[in-house]
Amino acid sequence: MSNAAFVDAEATILLADLSKQCRLSQPLQRLAYDLMQYPDDTVARRCHRLRVHRATYNRWLQQLRHQLQSVWVA
């Protein structure tokens, strides 16, 4: 298994576990996966890849932060 394939598989497993714990919606799952795959990417490129407007991206990011905080604080 190549290193890239291993990282991709690991990210997929982590996202599945995160989705179960946080009960993430499909858009938030897409955002979380994109953040894991491209951690240093710009907002503009991320929005283009996800095919969303910047306002939608910011709203999703805020929702993802809120859901993660509710799981990790509890």
C-alpha cells in the first residue's frame, strides 16, 4: 500500500468515526474530509473544490466547530 493510499484510508476511517460521534451531516462530512486531505489549502481553493460560496463555507465551518466542541467538551 502506498503512503498516499494509507493516508487516504486513515482519513476515511477517522472521518467515519468522527461522523458517528458528532452525527455530522453530509455537507459537514465533506468539509471535514477536505480539511483533513488539504490542511494548508486556501479558502478560495477549498470553496472551489467543494463547489460552495464563501459564506456557505464559513457557516459549515462554524457548525463543524460547534459540533466538535460539544463532543470534546462533554
